[in-house]
Amino acid sequence: MGLPFVRDGFAVNCPLCDPNLVVRISDLVNFPAAAPGQGMEPNGWAITGLPANFLAQASVHVRTGLLLGFAAEVRFTPTRFHWDLGDGAAVDSATGGASWAALGVPEFSNTATSHVFRSTGRHTVVLSVVYSAEYRAGGQQWRPVQGTLTIAAPPIAVVVSTASTVLVGQDCTANPSGPGC
């Protein structure tokens, strides 16, 4: 039946406040979780043999609506990040990663969310974020929702190429027979 709570000065019944009620992730049809975003460093390309750094944009957010026919709030919290890197490899992380600058490391450094591509080509990278959820109604405390929800970000295309450096003593115009000319 639910527990009474006061709303707008009136005592009303709160079925969602029943401590024995189990709310499942499938009950949250009226509460769409925010789609995550993703990016990478360098933006859209990678060099074979060097780390590319992948980043996720997902945060805790609250939605309001009707839960089992009653007004409620649902809070989504990202708990796991999974990148399918398009080359048969994957990266799993408890965080969405950080840029090289934010980590205070040089470009092409290994990070918790980086990957080294071994061959050239075009790859489609897909990020999936796993969210846990909690709900509350009638000003009550947050209560857990049973299960998790996985939402994919729009895919990004990555072009993987090779790179080489050449040391020269002068420019090739001044010394056309120099190394690399």
C-alpha cells in the first residue's frame, strides 16, 4: 500500500516508499539515461605502435518522471566504461579517462584508457557506459534500483597510420644529396 508522507501540506500515500518494494532497471522506461559522449587523443587518428588515449563524457545525472505510476526521481551513476576498439581489442575502466594534459603526462603516454594499434587501417571505436540507478519519491532517501543499464555513445572513426622521422644535416634544397632527400 505504501507509506504516508506529506506533500503540499496533505498526507498522501507513497507506494514507492515501501521498504519492501523492489524496483528493477526494467521499471525505468520513463527515465532515459543520458547518452555518453566519447573522444580521443589525437582526435580521430593514431600512429601504429604509439598509445591513443580514449576519453568518455558521462556523469551522474537525475531524471524526473513517473515510476510505476507515481512521481519520482531517478539518479544514474556511471560505474564502468567499455571501449570496443574495432581491432579485436577492448579497454575496460572504472573511470572515463582523462586527457594527457589533465594527467600531466606527455602526448602518446600510456594511460588507463589508452590503446596501441598494431596495424594501419580504419577502425570504428564504440564506447558503452554501464549505469547503476537509484530512485526516490516523496522526499525520501535514495534507494537502489536492481540491475544496471548500458548505453552506447555514438561511434568514432579512427584512422591508424605509420609515421617516421628523418634527420637531415640541411634542408633538401641546400643539400639535395643529404639523408632523407
